[in-house]
Amino acid sequence: MAEQDSRGFAQMSDLPMMEPTSAAEAYQLVQTAFEVSERTGTPVFIRLVTSTASSFAPVQVRDDYGVGYNAGPLDRQPALIRDINKFTKEGSAICQAQHRDLIARLDKAGHIMDEMGLNPLQLAPKAGGVGIVVSGVVASYLEEGLEVASRYGLDPKSVSVLRVVAVHPFPAHAAQELLRHCNTIAILEELEPYIERGFYVEAQRMGYQGKLLGKVSGLFERVGEYGLRQVVQGISAATGIEIPTDAFQGNVEAEKLAAARPITVCAGCPHRGTFMAINAAIRKAGYKKDDVMVTGDIGCTILGMNPPFNTVWNELSMGASIGLAQGFAYSGLKTPVIATIGDSTFFHAGLPALANVVQHQVPITIVI
């Protein structure tokens, strides 16, 4: 149930991954990802986080299919390819050959993305200074962070910057250049320190004697999204310039006075009637609300956990409410067990659990 860093899936599966900073870059990188995929024969991840996915921005959409690589239809016919060495896993020799091919394609993708300049590196004129590494949406706060630091004596031109867009495979060459150029490097990335660990590996290989600042060093935590506060904190730690918190935190007192806005269903939502009916049925059957387990599912169904309903007890994954309800029934509860699930979630992942309920005649009530 914790925050999930999908970069781990790219590492686990040896597949390239790109991470956009903005809506416009997301549009561009999808086209770039298809080009890399076509040239290497491998899938490519595009990683989005909430801040990027929920953003609004003007995007210049290309309407021509003749310039460069674009989303036009491919001029090729479908073909049947019979190749058991590629499309089966029967035997260790086949698996090992596929593994070597996968690693080779990842390496090729890395070279292509390097040639495309997806990880721009801007070195300061003078060597020996400070370097900042940013990835994903964190890069959108860097310019503002440097502007804040400039008010307290920092010359932004004295800072070297590496912006990592192709987050996997690790941009080793760019990292090596930055390590050779800077005595102190701050790595700013949300969640897991994947890029930071890559820097530690390259630093060890090179015998780097400088300082690396990030999560591994204890400067940042592995929880939550990054904003201006973390960027300024990294710049301050790397440069030694003290920057007061009120320079970037905004009006904290005003935020404390903001009214609470609990998440609930939209006005007129039919789920309202459903949860009210469940609550009424529990009362009519002579039970207290806290006596009857009502499992929840992903989607608007889970909003039944909040006021004014306070009906749903839990949420896990798509289709899990029916499986959870079975578990509670098997645990020996003497009171009724109810599973709630949305219709599209039911068709997506609820059917297998329902088949199990019917087969074993589990005494639960399912509300779709």
C-alpha cells in the first residue's frame, strides 16, 4: 500500500525508461519512446507521476506524418513469425540466450538515448564547484530554486546541472563527466535513490573524493513528492549557503486556517444511495455498523469509507474486495460480510473471485 516507484520495474525487466517533466515533454517523449522501441525491438517505459499527469499546459501537436518519426500508421503488413527461440521459455539455453539479447537491447537503447541528448548536462565554466542532478518533475522546480538561492549570494552560473530524462539505463557517461567536474553533487529524485546509487557506483569506480548528497547520505527521505523546499534544501546543503525556510515555504499560517475538504462522492452519484441502503440494511438486521465487515474496492466505491457514510472498511486492489470478503468469512466471523465493487472493476478483476465464491458457496453478499 506504500508509494510505488515504477523505476524499479524498468530495472527488474531490463527495459529502458523515460520520465517527462511536463505535459509537453510527455507528448514528445512518447514519440521518442516509439522510435527507440522500433530501433531496438524492445518495449520502452514512459513514467508519469501525479504532478505531471494532473498538470495542464498548452502542447503543440504535430499534424504531419512526413517529418521525423511520428504517430502515423506504419507501412508494413502483418506477418507470422515462427521462432521458438524467441517466443518460448522451454529450456535454460533459450532463457539465457534471451537474457543476453535483452541486456544487449537495453545497452543499445542507452546509446541511442545518449545520441538523442535526452540527459542534458550543463557544466559550469569553472571546475571544482557544485553539481545538481534532477529527474522528472523535480526539474521543473530547479530554476525557481536557483533563483531563491541567488538572493542569498549564489551565482546560478557557477552550478553544473544534469537533468536526467532517460532514467534507465543509468546515464553513466554523463554522471562521470559531472563527477570529474564537481567536488559536491546533490541528487534530487523522488522516492527511491536509483540515480543516487548509480552515482555511488560511478564514484567508486573513478575513485571520486568529493561529496554526494541525497537519500543515501541522509539529507532527504524516501517518502513523498519533491517540490521547491527539497530543491532549495539540496542547493543549500551542497553550497553551504544558509537559506531561511520562509524564503520558500509560503504562508504557513494561512494554510493552517484552510477548511478541511474530505474526499467524498460527487453530488448526485448513485453510490450515495447504495451506501445509504447498506447502512440501513445493517441497522434493520439488528447490527451495529462496527459489527459488519464491508470490504471496498478501487475506484469510486472506496469513497464509501468517508463521511457521511463511513461504510467501507478497506481497499487493496482491483477486484480484491470479493477475495477479502471470502477471507473474513473463512476466519469465522459470526456477523454478515459484504463486498462492494464497481461494475467495471468487477469485469476487470472481480470475476475470478466470484467464481471461487460460487464454487465453494461462501456465505457473503456481493454488491456490484
